[in-house]
Amino acid sequence: MWFVLAIISMICYGIFDFLFKVAEERRYDPATVLIYFYTVGGAVAFLSFVVNPSFDNLLITLFFAIAQVSPYLIANIFKIEALKHIKSIIAFPIFGLHGAFTASLAIFLLGEHISIIQMLGIFLSLLALILLIEKRGRMNLRTGVRYAILVAFFISLSEIVIKIASNNVNIGLFITSSYFFAAIPTYVIEKHINKRIGHKKGAHVIGIALGLLNVAAFFSVILALRQGPASIIYPLIALSLMVSIILSKIIYRERITFMKWVAVIIALIAIIVLRLGI
């Protein structure tokens, strides 16, 4: 069951990333999109908590929420810096390497054990992401890649905290708290550091959709982590980039290069191999 939940999370995150692309294409105001995203996601998570309230581990839950959000926010700051130096077509596949980092941390810090077949699946997922990294255009590649790797690293720290927290918290309260602690800092980062502006009309629609998708993905991954290993689940989720690529091809008729098709095929093989390794 945890494998299915991980796939659901991967698909939700892939659509989530694609909708952010849609928001960029339509020049929606990023701060408005984010406020609706966090408000809707937090509201849905809070409703799930109200249905099944529990304050047994309140302080522990709040601690884990802060511990999870902190590296996530640091990752967002580095993400802004990375995108100043390199194009998103290079940066996002590098961000996706968080799955490999998380797998390594889960094995060495949490003592998770994986089989040779599962190791092959992780390697294939990593290879798929590496194949998507392109070198083109005028940019400060060395600095940009350094920042992008830091993004992946801090995302992996956040994911390890989620794994540790998964069996020790009320899920609804944990997710609600995470959205609450992330909302205002993320808004400030977007409004006053990134300083991007855009159209507010229609931004709420995409924000609501993002909130629903993200909270569905968040719930799915925590439920998956309660049953399965982070060293397998997060490399799977990192392949959400493939979902975004396929949707871009279908909706925007974007050209997909030969190497991208190879990466998509390898990603599908990786999913099959990881499933066989269970």
C-alpha cells in the first residue's frame, strides 16, 4: 500500500509543479498564489485534524513542524539564488536530486536497509534526473549549480524530519502547523526578496488548486512513510518532474528532446524496478 501512496504523491507533486509553470506562463502574482495555496492547504489539513483531534503529542508535533519547515525555507532562499545564475531547465533536475540525498541519509542515519534491486531502482531514478540537466545559454554555471545542490540537500533534511515525525505526530495537526509556519516567511521571501509581481485576477484559482494538490501529496507521503522506507519513497517522489514534463508536452505542446524521452523511459523503468524490489 505504501508504494501506491508514494506513486499518488509523485503524481500530485508532478501536477503541482506543472501548475506553478502555468502560473508563471500566465504571469499570475506569485505572492497571491502562495497565500491561497497555504490557506487552502492548511484549511484542509485542519479539517482532517478536527475530524480526528488529538493533543497527545502537541509539543512534539509543533517541534517537528518547525524542524521540517526550517530547512524547507532555507532551500527556497537558495532556490532563488540558483535561478539567478542558471536557467530552470538546468536547476529543476538538480533540485530533484533531493531523492538521492534523502535515500543516503535514510540509509546512513536511520539505518534503513535496501536490496540490490532497490539500489538499482534508485540509481535509475538518479540517472533519469541527471539526463535532464542541460547546459545552454549564458550563465554562471558553477555558482548556480552549487546553489541548486544546496537546495536539494536542504530539501532532503526536511524530508528526513518528515520520516522521523511520521510515526510520532497527528498528521492533520502536523501538516496544518507546517503550512502555518511556512506561509508568512514564504510570502515575505516572494514579496520582498524575489520581488516578482503579476496579475492578481485568476491567481486565486491556481492557488486553490495548488493547495488541494499539495495537501493530498503531503498526506499521501506521510502515510507512505508510516509503512515504507524513505530511501525508496523519496527517490520515487523526485520523479514527479517527469509528470510535469509530460503535461507540458500535452498542454503546451513543448518539444521534448531525445534525451528527455530517454530520461522519461528510464524513470518508468526505475518505478518498475523499485516495485519489483519490494
